[in-house]
Amino acid sequence: MFDGLKEKLGRFSDEVEEDVEAEAAAGGEDAAGAPDADAGDSDAGDADGGTDPAAETPEADAGSEADGEADAGAGDDAEDGRSLGQRAKILATGKTVVDEDDLQSHLDDLELALLSSDVEMAVAEAVLDGVEQNLVGETRRRLSSTGSLARDALRESLYDVISVGQFDFDERVAAADKPLVIVFTGVNGVGKTTTIAKLARYFEDRGYSSVLANGDTYRAGANEQLERHADNLDTRIISHEQGSDPAAVIYDGVEYAEANDIDVVLGDTAGRLHTSDDLMDQLAKIDRVIDPDVTLFVDEAVAGQDAVNRAREFNDAAEIDGAVLTKADADPQGGAAISIAHVTGKPILFLGTGQDYDDLEPFDPEEVVDRLIGE
Ligand SMILES: Nc1nc2c(ncn2[C@@H]2O[C@H](COP(=O)(O)OP(=O)(O)OP(=O)(O)O)[C@@H](O)[C@H]2O)c(=O)[nH]1
Ligand SMILES: [Mg+2]
């Protein structure tokens, strides 16, 4: 998954790291000649110290700041003359560890890599800003270190944009009054109905009962499709005939759940183009009438920028609480996975990874970042 982007991100990390090593080696030599340079820096050795990264402009003279004495906190992972602890110390003092021009050229390459992998422009810029901040100033470290400054800087920055709005879905479900009503939206053929079936299985595995409500009264064969899933999953389904009011079907699903002590109502909707005003108005009506607890926008991971634009449009018509990215098994570029949360402010909650009922993974930003920037 995300192999193309992973390779490009790896290249960025490796190239910056080569520069860091070169600067560090050069710095080590300089420092050896002036061992007492700047010995009074009380923050030295504390990579998480309180220095303000914005307060200092980047400078390329890492050597003068690093006083050559591997003191408190320096690890034993010395490479090319400078340990991680020493390099972290350089960061803590707000000095860049790579030459500014070199860094700019690496950042330009990174921007191209992100854009060519379908990352939204504003999101690519946010990633670049984060990387630069992390490299030049103090890395705000929430993830465990990979031992590489460049990789850490990129990981933290990607994590920032990918994890926007994340919440614990299972906790939300557990805390909610029942029945919990979830409505699924998205364009045609992206996997809404399949995701509903997968979530019915997901809930069953966690001890919750569910009822499927077929709000896709538009497409011929939609009832039969959902009925097959209901049969396979041994779940109840509420449906009306083709052409009837989708809000009414989901409403019946809610009444059925209330009367029968069912935990979750999974309301399907017909696929619709985000450019079709009538159908988007209908979606807004479903949202108003049903007032679902959770609205999930479903799209294909492989759709890249299109998925990002559609997420924005659907969120405008019927506010979403999160997204599901399907077909993550089909070698997506990664652009949608990286961009959707930052663009909509709503998190990706699940990845669809195949056509079987169990092919649904909770979306874990840390895991996704690790997949993109593995060790
Ligand atoms: N490989 C793969 N295929 C998937 C995934 N999710 C759904 N599909 C397939 O995508 C196709 C369309 O799925 P549906 O669930 O019918 O899509 P939909 O959004 O409900 O489509 P409409 O109701 O026509 O708008 C089916 O062949 C599914 O098996 C996934 O995560 N991976
Ligand atoms: Mg469908």
C-alpha cells in the first residue's frame, strides 16, 4: 500500500540525512578545534527543551554550536562522528543542521513528490512547513524516534496532517445512546454498500446488533444487493420499493431499531455525483430529517484528488463526521489518505482493504505514517 509515495518519501529522508551526516562530520572537526565554544548553553542535551523554534533564523553553522563534548543525553549511537544525542542538541538550540539552500532543494523535491502522488496542494504545503520547522527548530516529538532526524521531521509533519480530527470510533459508539444511526454518503460505485456490510460484521464482532436500512431507492437492484448482505450476515434489513423517499426508509430503520432494541442503524444512500444539485439537495434533506449520529463519507483511496474534492462537497451538503477510504488494496498513491482529514477537518476512520466482510481496518494515523515512512 502507498508504495510509490513511500519510495519518494524515503528518498527525501535519505538525501537530507546524507547532508546532515556531512554537516555533522564537518561540525565535529570544527568543534574539535574549539571545544569550549558556546559551553554555556543550558538547554544542551535536551531535545525537548523549551527553545522556541521560531525565535531563531536558520543558520548553517551547526559546528560552532555543537561544542564537541557529547554530554548529557547523548546516546551511544554515534555515526560519522556525531551521535543522535548531539544532533538532537543542535536542533534544540534552534540551529538548522543542513545548509539552507540544500534544504530548500530537498523540500522542492518533496513537494513534487507529494503533488505527483495526488496530495492536495494546501496539504503538501502544510507538510513542507512542518518538515522545515522540525528540521530547523525543535521537533515536536510524539512518535518514537526512528534514529534519523530527517525521517522524524517528515513523520511528525505527516502525522500532523493525517491525524486531524481523529477520535476513537469504538469509544464514541460505546458512549452513544442507542440506537446509533450512521448514514453513508458518496459517489457511485465507491463501496458504500459493501462498507455497510463490513461494518455490520464489525459491530457484530463487538457485540452490537444492527439493522440495515436501504436508503438507495434509486438504483435498480439495490434492495437485492443489500438483502444478500443481510442474509449472509444474518441481519435485518428495512427497504421500500424503488423510487420511494430514502429518508422514510432510514426513518423506518430507526423505528425498527427502537422497537427491537437494536444497537446500530446503518443507512445506505444512492451514489450521487457531487455536481448534481438535485441529488445533493436530497442528501441534505435526509440529513435534516434523520439527523444521524454519524455521517460517513465513503470514497476510493485510488481516487486521489477527486476523492478529496468530493469529500469537501459532500461535507458541505450533509456534514460528515468521518471518512472511509475503500480499495486501499488497489495500490493507491496515498494522496487521498494524506489529504482528506486536513481538507475537511474530519478524520478518516476506516480503510477498506478488499471485497470480503472482514476487509475493513480502523484507520490508525500512526500506523499509516509508519507504512509511508517505515524504518
Ligand atoms: N478491492 C476492493 N473492492 C471493494 C472495496 N470496497 C468495495 N469494493 C467493490 O467495489 C464495488 C462497488 O461496491 P458497492 O458497495 O456496490 O459501491 P456503492 O458505493 O454502494 O455503489 P452505488 O450504490 O452504485 O453507488 C463492488 O464490486 C465491491 O466489491 C475494497 O475495499 N476493496
Ligand atoms: Mg450502493
